[in-house]
Amino acid sequence: MFHVEHYDVVVIGAGHAGIEAANISEKYGLKTALITKNYSDLGKLSCNPSIGGVGKTHIASEVDILGGVICKIGDKSAIHYRVLNLSKGPAVWGVRAQIDRDLYSQNMKKFIKSSKIDLIEDEATNILEKNNKIIGVELSNIGKIKSKAVILTTGTFLNGKIYFGNESQEAGRIGNSSSKALAKFINKNFKTMRLKTGTPPRIYAQSINYDVLEPQISENNGIFLSYFTKQNTNKKINCFITKTNNKTHKIIRDNLDKSAMYSGIIKSQGVRYCPSIEDKITKFGDRNGHNIFLEPEGLNSDLVYPNGISNSLDKKIQLKFLRSIKGLEKCEVDQFGYAVEYDSVDPRELKNNFETKKIENFFLAGQINGTTGYEEAAGQGVYAAIHAAIKIKKIKFNTKVFERDNSYIGVLVDDLTKLGVTEPYRMFTSRAENRLKLRTDNSYERFSTIITPKAFNKAEYSLISKNIVNEKKILDQLKKLKYSPNNLMKKNIKVKKDGKVRNGFEVLKFLYPSPNNFYQFFNIKISQKLLTKIYFDSKYDVFYEREKKSFDQLSKNKNMKLTNIDFNKIPSLSKEILEKLNKHKPENLYDAGKISGITPSALFQIVKHKKDKGKKVA
Amino acid sequence: MFNEGTIYANITPIVKSPIIGYRISGEDVLFILKKLTNKNFKNNHSLLKLVDLYNYDGTILDKCSVVYFKSPKSFTGEDVCEIFIHGSPLIASQLEKTLKSYKIPGFRIAKNGEFSYRSVLNNKNSLKQAKAVNSIISNESFSLLEYNKRLLFEGDKVSGLAPLREEIINIFSEITASIDFVDDEDFNFKNIMKKIRFFFNYCNNLLHKNRTKIEQKSICKIMLIGAVNVGKSTLFNKIIDKDRAIVTEIKGTTRDFLSNLVIIDGKKFELFDTAGQRSKQGKIEKYGYKRAQSLSREIDHFLILSDKNTKSVDLKQLFYDFSVKNNYSLIKTKSDLYNYNTKDIKINHHLDRDNVLKKIKLSSIHKKYVNNKKIELNFDINEIEFLEDILKYEQDITKEKDILIIAQLIRNILDDFSYEFGYINNEDIYDRVFSNFCIGK
């Protein structure tokens, strides 16, 4: 017997991927249920109490502009801001906010309650399909419910196992039993792999001697996570920095046999960019010390998250090495650090739209696809939900915005579904070929073709529309202004005496970008935020042109026939890539790019080869 | 498809000779050997065996040596056998007919370079090494042959580009780390720029040094020596074919020395016209003569000119002054005025250029010296061109202050290196990042 409600979409799991998926699905008018095993865990930040950072903010800002909630709720719950890479160009600025865990969770719950999403507290035990097509979900208490599509976002709960030293227990994260029933279904139907991650101990704030530590004060430069946030009135807290020392290193080195990772108990692949303190000491032990960032978990929380010392050592050793660190001499621990092993699905089991190849209308999003990080999970939740809506409701949506030259979500999807993963996948800006263009301050521009009132409330939508109109107005004015090299010389701006008349937009890159300066020069009023954005547009314009040309080249790829090219004659292609090209025999370059494992760089080599070949013939 | 199927080809020319060799590579090798010899080679790898070969109709085809190399310990990394039949083209054609008669799916004659190609695919050789095999076979120049042999036996590290590739990957990794992992370690923009400038300086030096080396290598240096007024400048002018040296009848016109590059039949020569030898030299002429002498060590070949008036002591003195060994041609000038009874080359100023060139045989002199010149090379011409391409980025990168733009341009350089050395992808970069820097929290 099926439960009375018939859903368009059932989202299983209410973490960052699940919440975003349910939210988008609901906003696009689909009848949506969100299943969580434990209501109190909804929107829990299970690892560090912060959102954003380089690469991560980049995905989050795209989620934001697609109508997602991570940035908005993040800002509401933020108690400390920093912008990383501020000395470099805005393409790599990474705002990072320390989040009050309780506030975040409360705000998230409030938001879900206020939405039309049906929140169900129950455990999903089975996915129901007929002829490889989704028909519903089976829940432990309620029983069967019908749904046209299912988005599974169960994070690390699949066969999760946690380790402290030689102790281990089955759990997705501490305090949660792992979902065995579901795991069985997934393991039966999909290729999975075992991944590993870790978390540091949590320390009582009162037991830390802050007086001897260097504080990091929250910055106040008006840069927030969300495009729509105007201010943050929360009280701000300081973070603190301390360091490991030789004594710490010795304790850890002497006790590597009491580390789950080093004693051989854990065999799965760890994360290179998130090394445990054991890894750091073993590989880079000669350093004077490794930084530890003491991040308070909230305004009213008595816990501190010591970022930088995730480990799987025996509990006694953890306490011993912690107490060797400056400021932590008398520290008390609430929860010890541990390593988690879990199953994730090989993301090559997914189609480009995150639907599994095997079961129609069955979508996977988040950590289950082999990624790590809240922001990466959120991005996938949004992506899967939009594609579920396209599939179920036939909504109109220009999916070109998710090409890898236009968005980090696109880069993530492309990398996952084409290349798969060998370790939990985290976003880095260096993964994007078009890094100069994929900026957080222009995501509204990159997604302009799909910005819809459906995804926002009235105030948000009118803000974004107003800003776009205003920007266009200023740009039009700028482009009408003309300057000859002589004009510019008189204004103390050195340009080539090439006789070329430049418009205001082209001249902008020569100015110091302050609103005052801008007003004096062009007699146009502008906000600092917009000025920074168009200043770098002006500066990077020539590179956009170059990138665009190379992308146009790729767009022409559909016309570039490969039928008479012998890939084997291109010496720089790797064996894997050659095998794939020879197997799939793509008809044109565009198809070649769609083959799993073919990278843009490989395509470039093919184009270059084809050109060189042309030259030789001529 | 390229990497599928078993392939065969003759590895010697199929002409009447003591031996004709065949190589077969692929997964059907053992099967073929069993068919061909009635023997199982499975446990007989890397051993030269004398066996009977059987024709497709069961008759004996030949008695000959066969060697089987078991995968991966073979040239291509696949199962390989080499068969050395008696050198009769007839036996060869019968062998091929027999091989084809087994009708093995995908069995076919190898394309040009396919064995080497498979060796690269199976990681037996690097791309550069495979290219080197090809160059060794086709190279006619001794130094390049040495270079290619070293590439083959010692690996990519021999190439002068290899350390550059390492360095640019390191630089790109550091830039990547400094952007994506900014708060994990202390990165310093100035330091990165210093490394970049060092990289380009290094490229420039390499380019300059090796271009000179290669150019020098292909040039045959010829010096004209002889008594004053014997006609060195006349011959010099005739060869270079323009009025560079002033030719007069006054003794001692060429006071220092003149040199000129000239290309004859596509071959490069540097020609030196020297001050003449005479007992009473002016100060400047003496200096010129000395300068020419000091150059003599670099000279490949001397044209020693003399005429009826030249005394044999003076000739001996010339041999001594210029340390001439057996690298010389003797030339008698003014053959229109005098009759010479020697085997020496005889010329006079009435002869046209072609005739003169024919007589002094510059082409064979070039061949003799240039091909045997030994210079330690770690670049070939293509690699030099590659360096030039890389250096086109120098201005843009070193003047730039925005690290993101620098990163973008260096990525272009990496793509160029990919083309030369094989593929460099993001993962290669991250490997470097995570092993060089303590990244992450």
C-alpha cells in the first residue's frame, strides 16, 4: 500500500545537498518531500563551522544566484568574516564566514518550515523502481510513498565507519547510525568506492588560554557570502591562531601505531588537501610547526573547532598532544577527533544531468558522489533538482549555463561525470580553465539567462533586476565617452600613442578604481562594489576575448570533423585518452569533448594537431 | 584500430642477403609461433632458438632462428617474436602467406612506426625516446645521432627541455598553491616572479648557446692561406660571389682577415681570407697574419694556394704556422700563365665560378668535416624552435602584475610542453602541489 501523498520529487537526506535540492524543486513548482532520519540534524554543519573560502565561495555564489539558501542562511548565522586572496584579482577572492552552528541549524529549520516542502522524519530503507524507472521510496515507519523522481543525498552515511585509534564503530558521523538498508540497494545497483575523511577534536572554550594567542579579527569590508545580503548585525567573535611544536610532533611520531590511518586499519584513500596531523608530521615534520586555527563554534557555544589537526589517534594521545600546544596546555576535550570511512558512488555512474545511467529519474547529489564540502554538496543539490524539474515538469531552462566555461558547478559536474574521483573531490579555482571569467562578483551575469522570479522572493528579485539595469545604464554611458591618446595624456594616463580612440569602458582599466576617482574622471556616480566589478571586466576584457575565441573555437567544434584524423599521430595524448578516442570514434570535436575522460587540454592538442597538419600540407 | 590486433613487419629490407628479419607483436604471438613451429614458446622467452618453420600446407618453409619476448619484457611491451629467415625474398613471401593463412582477426602488417608507437603506449619508451629511435635510424649527423642515442638509453632527462619542463611545472604548482591554498603556507609573489625570470633567463641562455652550437656544427670552416699576392682574394671573391674583398695587384691588400658565410648547394661554409705570408710584413699585416694563425685551430680545412714563385720553404712554413695536418687541398693559381706538372688543383682567374667550385670540390669537403664534428648536444632543431615559442611569452609574463593573468599565460606554456613531452593535466599539477607544500587543515 502506498502512502496517500504522491510526490514529484522525494529528497532523501537533509544536509546541504538535500536542503538545496528540496528548495529548488519546490520553487520550480514540484511537489516535494524532504526525508530526514533525525529532525534535530537538519542543516547541521558536520565538519568545520565555516562556509566559503577560495573555490568554495565560487560554487556557493552560483548556488545563491540560482535561488539556493546556503549563502543567505550562512550570512544570517555568520559571526566572523574574512576575505582570502584580497590582494589578488577578484576572480579568486574567497569570502569565508565563521558560522554559529546553532544559529545556522535554527535558521535552516525556520526556512524549511516556512516553505511548502513536506518534511518527513523517517528512515528511507529502499528505493522503489519498476523497469529501471523510479516509482517511489520505502520508509521505515510510514511505508511506501510514490514519487516521480528521487534525489538521494545521504552524504557519508553509506556504510560509514568511524575510527579513533584502534577503536571503531559503525556510524555516518558521531551519534548517527549508518544507513545499511539503503547501502545495500546502492551497492547492488552501482559501482561504489570507499573514501576516507577526518575531523579534529572539539575543545572547551573555557579551557583555552587565549591570552597567549594571536587573535584573528573579523574583517568588515562589506563583502558577504550572498549577493542579497546587505548587512550582518550579529555580534562578531575572534578566531585565534596557535601552532604545533617539536614536542607535539614527537608525541605524534612516537604514537603513529595508535593512529587508525597509520596502523593500517584504514586502507582507503585519504584526502591530499585535507591531511591529518599524522600526515603533516610524517611528510612535513621538519617545519617549525603547523598552524592551528581555533574557530569558536558559536556565540553561545562553549566549544572550539581547532582547524588543522584532524586525526584518528587514540583518545589519550590526542589529549596528550593537544596539551603540548601553546594556549591548550590545560585544554579539555568534548569530542575527540576521528577518521570516517564511507562508501560513495562512482560518479561516472551518472549522466551529465546527475541522473543515474541505470535507473531513470533517480538522481544522486552531494558527498555520495565522491565530493567533500558543504558548498560542493549544495551546488550538486541545486543542479540535480533543476534537472529533475526539467525531466519531470519539462521546465524551460537554458542548461548552457552549466557548461564548464561558464560556471564552477559546470566544472564540477564535468569533472565528476567524465573523470570520476580517486579521493573526495573539492573545488579549486585552478580546476577551471576560464578562471578569469568565473568570478563570484559576476555570477548574476553568467547566469543572467536563467534568472527567474520563481527562484527568489520579491525583494530579492527586484534588487537583482534593479542592479542589472543600473549596471547597463552606467556601461552605456561609459561606452559613449570617447578619449584619444592625447586626451588621456592630458589627464595623466599613459597609453600607447596609437591614435586609437578609446571609450570610457576601455579607459577604465587605467584608473585607480575608487568611486571618487571614477566620478572625477567620468562624472558618473557608482558604488564601490559595482566599480570593482566593471573595473576588472575592463582589465580582463582582452583575456575574455582570448578565452572567448578559444571557446568559440570549441563551439565551432561541432563543425570540425574528426573522421579523417588519426588520433594515434598526436603524440601528446595520454594512453587513456587515446584508447577512449579510438573506442568512441567521435565524429567531431564537440563529441570528442563529451567523451568521459577527455579533457579540454586534450581537445586543444587535437585542434593544434589538425592545424599543424593543415600547415604542412600548404 | 591502432592499439588492437597483432601486427607484423619485416625489420630488414626484403632483398637477397644472408638474413631477412620479421617482427610480430601482439597477443597472438604465442599462437602464431605454435602454428609456425609446432613448438610452445611459453617458457622459452628471450632465448634465441633454432627451429623448423612450417608452411601453411605443412611442408618445411625454413630452418632458422626465432626469439620470443614475453610481455612486458619486450620492445613494445606486448608479446613479441622475431624470426630470422634465410635471406631469400621468396622465403619471405612464403612466410607472409603462411602468417596470413591463419586468418587471425585483426592480424595485419604494421604501419610505419607502429612498433615504436606501441612502446610509448605501453610505457616502454617515452614519447621523446620513440622519436629518438626514429632519428637514430634516419640521422646522418654524428652529433645528433649521439644525442638521440642518449635520449633512448638514458631517457627524457637528457633532453635540454626536461629541466625546463620540471621548472615550469614547479612554478605553476606554486602559483596554483598560492591562489587556492593561500592561508596554508606563506607564499610570496616576489619569490614566484624571481623564479619566473630565472626560468626565462635560463631559456634564453639555452637558446643562445645551443643555436650557436647547432649553427656552428653545420658550418664548414675553410681558410685560404698562401703567399702574398698568390690570388687568395681572387679565389675568395669567386667563391663568395660578391665584391667583398678588395682585389688588387698590390702586395698585402688583405691586412687582417675577412670572413664570409656562403651557402653552396645548400651547405654552409664560413670562408676566411687571410693576410698573405711574406718576409717583410707591415705592423698591421703582421698582426693580421697572427690573428689568422690564432684562428687556425677552429678551421676544418685549408686551401693552400701557391704559384710558380712559391718556394717550398715558404710552403712548409705555412703548414707550420697554421698547424695544418692532413686537412688541406693544394691549389696552384695562375694556371693561365704557368704550366704546372703536379696533381694539385689548378685554377686561374679566367675560370668561371662553377668551374672553380667543381675543381676544389667544396661539397665533399663539407661532408667530410661536418658529419664527423662532435659537439655534445642536448637539443635538436625542433627543440630549439620550441624554446623560441616559449620565449614569446616572456615579455607578457614578466611585465604582468596580476598573478591570475600570469597563471593563465603559464598554462599556455604547459600546453606547449604537453605537445612536446606528453600530457600534463591538473592532477599532475596537484600531485606536485601536495608533495611540495603542506596544504590543508
